Amino acid sequence: AQKITQTQPGMFVQEKEAVTLDCTYDTSDQSYGLFWYKQPSSGEMIFLIYQGSYDEQNATEGRYSLNFQKARKSANLVISASQLGDSAMYFCAMREPGGGSARQLTFGSGTQLTVLP
Amino acid sequence: EAGVTQFPSHSVIEKGQTVTLRCDPISGHDNLYWYRRVMGKEIKFLLHFVKESKQDESGMPNNRFLAERTGGTYSTLKVQPAELEDSGVYFCASSPLLAGGNEQFFGPGTRLTVL
């Protein structure tokens, strides 16, 4: 079974600083996908970034980048130049193997990020 | 284009009552998923529809939960009878059937409170 571990229940960062949110995963499969979602206090789940297990480059999307270390089975999210609006819960997730992109996601427990002014 | 919508946004019911949650996926998305987050715990997969067929319902906790997707459009999730441990946030997500899109698009969730 797939497992996602987020060891930081809460993180604080100063506005304009960078922050890294940790995520490790456990799988015996060679093909998988890793995701990060943001959940602000309003409750919706917002997709941030995706990394495929065969992607050679680390994924980047604007101020978000994914530090993918396959051998260590880690997929940390780096947010550069933090903004007050980045305060939210952040979830790391893995897509179950098989079935292409249609398989369900397994989520970590989340990290509550607070950006301080 | 409208995103995934869920109704109601909040529901407060008493133990033993019945509640039906509704999810309208993005138009044209054949994959529809239900997840839930019980207080303080991980978001857990419940089931996956491909069009009107249940592709995987391994995450459904017990037979008090019934999901349907008649006609392959919107889906309902009925809890009957509701128990205290059913309280949490129920998310619906959708994605296109064909490869090329990695993202599952989530709805805003329904917060269910069972008293």
C-alpha cells in the first residue's frame, strides 16, 4: 500500500522568505505521480504542482518548486518569496499506480503553513 | 468553465438521520472521485466512478454509505443512518478520462456534522 508522510504539522515563515514543506512517500512501484495541493481556510483544494516518477527535471510552477529526490523517496515543496496569502494547509499526495492518470490519490496528513508579516 | 460543485456546503444532522451529498463534476469529466477528511486525519479515498460505473469502491467504510452516478453526470453520496464518526469534510473531485491531464479538480467540500 502507498503511504505519504508529512512530518511537519505546522510551519511558520516570514513574509518574503522561502519555506520547504517536507513529504516522504513509500511505494514499491516504479511508476507513480506526486502532487501538492493547497487548502486555504475557505476549504477548497487547489492543485499546485505535479511530479512524475520518470520526470528527470524537478517540477516548477511559478513560486512553487518540487524538490524530488527519488532515491530518498522525498518530494518536498519549496515556496519562494512567501506571501501572506500562502497561509493554508498543504497536502502532499501520491497517485495510485496502474490505470494511467485515473487512479485515486493517497494523501498525507498535511502541514499548516502560517506566513508572518 | 464551472469547476466542481458540491451541495450542500454544510450539513448538520442528528445521529440516525439520513443525509445525501451531491457533486457536480466539471462537464465532460468521466472520472469522479469521493474523498473524506475526518477531523484531524488524512484525506481518505472513498470511491471512484468512470462515467456511471463504480471503478473502485474499496474505500467505502461500510454499507451505510451508498454512492450513485446515474447517467454519468452528477453523483450523490448517501449516508444512512449517519453515525457520529461520519462527521468530516467530504470532497468530490473529477478528471478527464483520457491521459494527458494529471490533475484531479476538487470541489469545495461538504462539511458534515453528526450530533
